[in-house]
Amino acid sequence: MKEYEIVVIGGGPAGLAAALEARENGAGEILILERDVRTGGILNQCIHNGFGLHTFQEELTGPEYADRFVQQVRKAGIETRCGSMVIRVGRDRTVTYVNREEGLTQVRAKAVILAMGCRERPRGALNIPGYRPAGIYSAGTAQRLVNLEGVCVGKKAVILGSGDIGLIMARRLTLEGTKVLAVAEVMPYSGGLKRNIVQCLDDFGIPLLLNHTVVEILGKKRVEGVVLARVDENRKPVPGTQRLLECDTLLLSVGLLPENELTRELGADMDRATGGPCVNQRMETRIPGIFACGNVLHVHDLVDYVSQEAALAGKEAALWIREESGRETKADCRGEGIFLQAGRGIRYTVPQRLDSAGNGGNVTVRFRVDGVYQDSSIAVYSKDCCLVRKKKRVLSPGEMEQLVLTAQQQDLCRRQGEIRICVETGREQ
């Protein structure tokens, strides 16, 4: 069985950035396993611009952003195997994968980085009445068909869900000649970035219908129309608000799910709010030597943040290997350190805990709020002591927030045994 220092599962933006940073920090043999025919992940079909402003200080398309990392990986001599599906990861860091050339193969790693990304929530999870006609696509599938395969998905479309992919596809379909009748969102707020609402909907006169959902799909062989209805505060359709939109295409942009079948089989602690594994400030799971980063950990809004997080995972994986007593000192230390509590208004935090053996540097905490808040603040408490208070004009679930905890603040939290992040409004500030 061949042994590598690090095996990275996933060759998207997270996997590429993690492998590069691991090499920069002294890791020797590194293997990237990617199930697609090429590396780059979802970025290969994201031909719109807006990528790289944080990482490269310039605006790039998705393929251009991915190619920057692909070229660096090649230059660094990092081994990459595409068309390779990982089917199992063991707690002893053995990785089993299959491809056409090698068949079923097993390798061993000193450290494993999980970077499998995420997938779209399917129609089956929505329980929409109707037949199963042609013309129903997830937004990502439609994006791939239009941008990579050159296929026109329809002439009149309705989009359910206002996630970023759905918003971007509203613009993309319009540019290709498809009439987008509306974007319907069951929540009272959009799930995408504000800039995408403006650039993809407002600039093209596409209506965004909040508190609306699809209650019926018409047509047997091909979509003939959809019935929209307003929903109440419990997301139940309001009688008498139904209206028919005649269309031949329905796009579903109803959320992304971290791809964590391998992680669950490992037995890693999972976060119900994110759908990904729980990690510490080093991006390490509860299983020694298993790290996670990118959308497999929690769904991001900007790929630049994915790259930053992945670079941290790659660096820490390389350092974990280099420590002579790493396997003993990094053993499964349940009960050590402290958990970050998601207080009022906060859905989750990443990382979920700060281990007692910190890295001595600042820690970036990323999180999302559970609703829309105006003229409010993000506050960090250790018991009754406020460590950080950051004023925000608008907070929205569609945009990920972040804050930085210094080494001194982390030490105080460890001594007091508590850290809590919450949203404060009005007089609470």
C-alpha cells in the first residue's frame, strides 16, 4: 500500500488551495483525488465574473480563478488523479478509491483533508405535487448544460429559490434568450448576496417574489406551467393566493448540502446546523489527522473565503505531520477546550470549538445569522465580559459574516470556560 503524507479528497477550489498550502509548509508527497474529469470543481461552469477580489485583488471568472490554482498545483509537482471516486476513508487514514485505470485502489496517508464540496437539494426533498415531466432542473445542472454543454434548457422559465446560483442563472438564461418570468422565494428574505439581487434581477427587470412557493407543477411530458402561492409565517400556502405562470422550464435553487457521506462513515462529530463536521481552530475534526475545509464544512458565499479556510487546513495538516509527538498530543481530546456557543440570532459558527492547545495566533470565526437584522451588532461574550462588538447596518442569512479573535481573547475565554456569539439589537447595544 503506497503511503502519502497528505491525501486531499476533492480537486475543487478548497482541495487545490489546501494542497498548495500544505506543500508550502513542508509536506512531501501529496495526492489529490477528484471524481470529475478535471480539477477546478464547480468553478469550471461558473463563467460569470466576481471571483478573486480578495485572493488576487482582481476580478476573474470562475474558470480563470480555478486555473490560477491548477497551474500552481502543476508547478508544485503535486500528484492529481481525476476520474477517481473515493468510496471509503478509514479512521487510520487509509483511503479507498476507484477509477478506470487502477480499478479499486487503497492508499495510506499521514493526514487527510476532506474537501468534497456540496451538492444541490433535489426536487424530491420539496414535496411539490405533480408529475415528473421534462423541463425541471436544479440550477447547477442548468448552469452546466448552458455554459459547458451549449444546451438551451427552455424558452420560458420560473426559478424556485433565490440562492446565488438561482439568481445568477436568472441573468444567464435571460442573456441566452429565455424569458424568466419570476424568482419565487419561500422565505421573507433572499438566500443570495445583495449584489446578485441587484445585478441579476433588478438590472433585467425580473421580479423576486418573497413569501411565495410552487404548489403544483403542470404537464406530463413537458412542463406546461407552475402554480405559485403566497405562504404564511409557517410557510404554508395561503388559500386564494394561487396564480398560474405558463412556462416550459422550472429551475430549483433551494439550497446546498455539504457532501459528507464519507465523513459520517468515519464517525466524525457532525453539526446539524451546517450539515458538516465539527472542527477546531485548526480545521481538524474530532478524528486525529482528519481535516475539513470549504463547502464540505459549511456552505460559503464567496470562493475567496473557501480558499482562505482551505489554506489554513493545508497548513495545519502539514504541521500536524511534522510534530514528532503529533499522534499523541493531537489524540481525540473530548472535553478539552471550549465550544463556541451560537447565541441569539446566530445559526452556527465555524470553528465550533477552540482546543486548549491553540496555535497562538488569531482565529477567524465565520457564521450566519438566522434572520434579517437592521442597525444591530455582532457581540462576542466570555461569561459577562464583552470581547468584541461589531456594528452592522444590515445582517442577512444570505451573507456569511466573520470576526477575528486574538490570542489574548482566546486565552481569556479558555480561562473562563465560555464563549458566546450573538446578535444585539436596539438598547442591548
